[in-house]
Amino acid sequence: MPQPRTDADRDRTATDSSRPAPRTWLVLLAACAGQFLVVLDVSVVNVALPSMRADLGLSAVGLQWVLNAYSIAFAGFMLLGGRAADLFGRKRMFLVGLGLFTAASMAGGLAGEGWQLLAARAVQGLGAAVLAPATLTIVTGTVPPGPARTRAIATWSAVGAGGGAAGGLVGGVLTDLLSWRWVLLINVPVGVLVLAGAVVWIHESRTEGGRRLDLPGAVLVTGGLAAVAYGIVQTEEAGWEAPATLLPLLGGVALLAAFVAVEARAKAPLMPLRVFRSGAVTSANVSMVVNGSASFAMWFFMTVYAQNVLGYTPLEAGLALVPSSISVIVGSKLAPRLMVTTGARNLAVLGTLIAATGFGWQSLMDAHGSYVTTILGPGVLMMAGMGLSITPLASLATSGAAPGDAGLVSGLVNTSRTMGGALGLAVLSTVAASRTAGGTGPEALTAGYALAFRTGAGILLGGAVLMLLWLPRRAEP
């Protein structure tokens, strides 16, 4: 009696061709659509915040937590989501995460009180933390190593970067033409379609062996990351020396230290410390933190500069950033071809230097700048450089992972980007606020934003040096 084909059989068949089969691209479409949604929701609400505040009567602090509730839950539960995908099945956790994300999006869009919106955003972040690691694991597990996998990772990187880039445009269009509620409700029909496609196209896969989940490790790392993320976002309101900032930061660091101690002794650890023996995994994730700290902040500051200084409407601000959105996608898609000749490390360094050049140009902005010189030109440079660096860093990180740790390392990659983004936005917002000194006029705001971009350029230059010295020359087999 013939035996059913396993995922390994499918992978061996796929190696007969350097191009994935048509069904494989349907799997990639579903995985990339899930990644697009979770990254989109990091930035899509930015331009809708004033409308949310007017409709629900949110305070300034409450408005900030519309963003923070999502990012903290997203970052805090990411490693747990990645390990759950390995143990309980990548497809299963993809469906669970996307279902939770979609349901929370509906609840947020229908919220009648501020607390309901914040609770929905936190649940959205939890769903995203379960979903996001599964997307990259599905991509790397579906396509065998080689040029085809590199192209697939480039597509995943481009879609993820495009999600962050498209947030301003999508949010602006929906807020201006419909209402802020559709910034969240739009996820519902899209989520349902992706769920249906994933049920049909994606095959189940998981790590061989038992299904033990390291509960103490899960509690410690989730609590530690959430506490650190909370402390980071508190800096904008309370400053770095306030107890409201220091207590969660120090508490989070203590929990993470306890997590490392527990993992070193656990029989089935949530995050086997052996993954960090791979220079590719460690160096690529640190580089992800550095680049993420600048790229997330870029979208925020460009959006508020366009609206608060240049007087753009939400829709106009979104349209102004379309070329930047396109450039990050183009950079991500060009990366696999350039990696063949330059190597992953060199391309990551080159992309980071290009992005740093764009940040430096953007720091020359003024209160009466033209679109071409203060948004278009520097925005395209910043995002093209980021697009060129994302794919080689993701490839280096995943190349160093053992098959049983694929979901974990995928979660680690997403955690690095998200935590880097939260840290970068908090730091650069504090830098900008220190320059404005409470001023709300166009000149004061512009001076603060310009200093933030200069600081971002310095961070990226330091990151380029770090990559040159630490990243391996070639991806590990």
C-alpha cells in the first residue's frame, strides 16, 4: 500500500528544480500575506491617531498606548510563538495566530470605549506574535536551500518591509475616505481570505519528537521582553531616569537573566542556547536590532513631519511616502541577485551605508522644505538601503539554524526587528523631544526631527562597522 508523501518528500522533489513549483508559490503567497498584515499593523494606525482620539476621547497617554499595546505584546510573545510553531505545527500556529489577529481586528474596529481599543490592540499583538514566526518558517521549510530559497526569503522580506512602508498610505486612505475604524476592520476580510488559502495550500510540519513546552522559560522570557518593551516606551513620557522607566527595565533585565540560567539547565529549553553558537544567527540578529531601530522610527518621523510641519492631510502624507514604499520592495527583490556577486555580508553593509546616507540627507530638512528634497529623495535612499540589507540578514540568520530550531530562529529574527524598532523609536523620540524643549511650532518640531535623523544616521554607520567585522562572509550550510 503506498505511503502518503511527507514534507521531506516534497522538499526532495522540489530540489529537482531551481524554481519552486506553482503550488509552492501559493504557500508563499499565504505566508507572505500573513507577514504583511502583522507588519502593516505596526504603522497603519499612525495617521489615524488624531481621529481615534477625537472619537473615543483618549488622553495623550492613552493615544500612545494604541501603538504600545500592540508592539509590547508582539515583541513579548514572539519567541514563545516561534517555539510553539516548531512543537505544535507551523500550519496550526499560523492558523491560530491569524484567527486571533483577525478577531481582535474586528473587536478594535468596533470598539466604543478607549479601553476596548487598547485591549483589542494587545490581543492583536499576541496573535501577531504567534503568526509572524510561522510565516518565515513556512517559507524556509517549503523551499529547499539554494537560489530558490534566497528568492523566497527576499519576497518575504519585501512583503514585510512593504507592510511597514504601506502603513501610512493605507491608513491615510481609509481614514480620509471612510473612518479610522476601517484601519482595523480592513484586516477582517483579508484575514478570512488568507485563512481559507492557508487551510488549502499549506501542509503541516513540525519538529520530530515530543510536544513539551518549556513553561518556566516561556513565562520568564515573555515577562522579561514585555517588561523591557514597557520600560522603553515609558521613556518618551517619563524620561530615562524616572522610576516608571527604570523599574520595568531593570526588572525585565533580571527576568531575562533568570531565563538564560533556566535555559542552561532545562532538558527541553524554549530557546536552546546552542543556537547562539552560530555566528551567523547571533551577528545577524544583532544587526537586525540595529537596522530595525532606525527603519521603524523613519516611518513615524516622516509621517508626523509631513502632517505637523508641512501641513499634509493623512491621505497626502500616505501618498507622499509611496515612492519610499516602492523603493524598499525593489531593494528587497534586487538583493538575491546582488548577493551572488557581493556576498550576503557585503550587501548588508552596503545597504546599511545607503540607508545612513538617506538619514543624513533627511537631517537637513527645514520647516518649508520641498517635497523632492525633504521627503522623496531621502526617503527613497533610506528605504532602498533597508531593502537591500533585510534579505541578506534574514538569510544569514536562518542559514545557521538547525531544522528543529527553524521556528525559534524565525521568531528570534522577528523579535530582533520589533524590539529594535521599539527601542529606536523610544530613543529617537526622546532625542527629538530634547531639542524641541516643548515647542510646538514648525521650526521647533523640524529641529527635533532633524536631530533624530542625524542620530539615526550615526546608529546605522556604527551598525555597518559592526556588520563588516562580525557577520560571516558566507551563509552557513
